[in-house]
Amino acid sequence: MTKQDIVNRLIDPPRQPAVESASAYAPVNIALCKYWGKRDEELNLPVTSSLSISLAGKGTETKVALHDEPHDALSINGNEVSPTAKAAQRMSGFLDLFRGERQRSFRVETESNIPIAAGLASSASAFASLVKALNDLFGWALGGQSLSILARMGSGSACRSVYDGFVEWHVGVAEDGMDCFAEPLEQTWPALRLGLVTVSDAEKPIGSRAAMKRTRETCALYESWPVKVADDLICLKEAIRERDFERLGATAESNALAMHATMIATWPPVLYWLPESVATMHRIWELRDKGLPLYFTMDAGPNVKLLFEEAHAEEIVDTFPGAEIIVPFPS
Ligand code: PMV
């Protein structure tokens, strides 16, 4: 089964553009229960379900149009990107799925307001916004499930960035991944806050795709990961329904640490933490011991994402003055 087979099934027949150009926005997302490991590398099918929160106003706006040049063109935040650059090659590889018989090429302009230095995965909002913009350009009129499946084939976690708020990505069982898409949860949590603590903006030693693969192949602890995820998903959904912050925070933090434990137990080991990441964790634990309801999560990088509620924002901003505070459910 190839990505092209799936695209042909979802979009039939290939169409001419409905409009000259189209723009769409998608937010970045941070997983409270992580996606770590693929069961199908080609289609980006995960080993487990996962659950995230979209960051509302932090994301990517993408404008797409067909153009008459022989090759695709990409600009990021107003700067033309060389066609040989990694980002351009990755995007063109994805656009190959939509060129049709005439092998059309595209011009793509993206604008992100994501603090890149904070190590947020901008590929998730980039692919989700590109898929939404292509949907408008060609007038496919696809629903959320199909858009999520298409975005997933660009970057796994992009399937969650199709939506705002809390989002669950269903693992599915089908070999073709047609039941493997994300859906929004109906609950909101206006008092919830995230704080992005930037420890380093240096390029990661190993990307998440390669690190997940190595974990699956060599980590003896990995077999316990799906068991942990199944429990954590139940806890998180209950915590969200009951607005139980301590349960949400504790489950998200423990899930992130378990993911990192599988990476550390991989060979050769994958350790994204820097001494400052560990110092930040100790600081959080000290504050929590003193009664402050503050938790964290971390992704495939050294930066720390704080989880707290509005009532404690002042104290947390004082302690972490460099942190960028995000309101995932703006009023
Ligand atoms: O979608 P990818 O390939 O960027 O992988 C994302 C992996 C994590 O960010 C570590 C976890 C997650 O669920 O977002």
C-alpha cells in the first residue's frame, strides 16, 4: 500500500483548481500522551493512539497555488528556500501525491509565528495547513477525517493539527490506515496554560523519525509502552472531562518521562536532555513539593513545556521569566 493509493482513494477524480490560490491556517500541537513508534513507516501509522492539545494562535498559515515553473517554489516567512534544502525536498515529496497526470508544480508560501527556538514541531502545523489549503485550491470539499489522513502522510503528528483544542489520534487497525485519523474532543479548558521553556535551539542530534525507528528496533522496554499509553489515555480523558488538573498534569508528565525512558534504553541511546533540561525538571519538582500545581511535558528535544492553570500564572512567570506562555483555549 502506497501513499498514492490512499490519495487516489480519497480524491477522485483529480480536479482542476477551483480557485487561483488558497490559504489556510493550522495550529501546532503538543501531545499530553505521546506518539512514539510507527507500525507502518510508509503511511505513518502509529503503534498507539495519542492525545494532544493544539496551541490556538501559534501555528502556520500556508498559501498554495499552481505555477508554470518546472519545479515547486517554497518561501518560509518571506524567504525563498532553496529547492535542495531539506524542508523544500520534504514538501515537494508530499506534493508529488497531488500533481496529477500533467505533473503540475506548486508555489507554497508559509508564515509561522511559532517560536522555532522553543523546539515546537512546526512540521505538524505546516503539513496540516498545506492539506487544508490544497483542499480549498482544488475544491475537494473533504471532511476532517480525510484531511487528517492526508496530513498524517506528511508528518504523523500533523494529523492532530487539523483541529483546535484537545485532539485524539486513533491508532486504527486497518492496514491501509483509513481508520487512523485524529478527532477533536468536545471538552474545553479555558484556564489551562502552557509555558515554553527554551533550553537550546541547536539542531537535534537525531530526528524523531529515525529515533522512533531505533527505539522500536532495539529497546527492550518498548513492549511496555503501548500498555502505559492505554492507561494514560483513559486517565487523561477522565481528567479532561472532570477538569482535574493534578491528574492531567501527572499523567502527561509521567507519559513524557516514559517515552524518554524508552529512548534512553535504545541502542545506540537517544538522549535529548541537556543539563539545563534536567535542572528545569528539578526546579519544577521542588516547586511542586512546596504545593505549586505545576507539571511538564517534553518532546523529541531538550526544551521543557510547563503545564499549569491561569490562577498560578504569575508565580510561574516569576520563576521562569523566559518562558513563553500559551493560552490554548482563548475566549
Ligand atoms: O510527527 P513527528 O514525526 O514529528 O513525531 C512527533 C513525536 C513527538 O513529538 C515526540 C510526540 C508527539 O506525539 O507529538
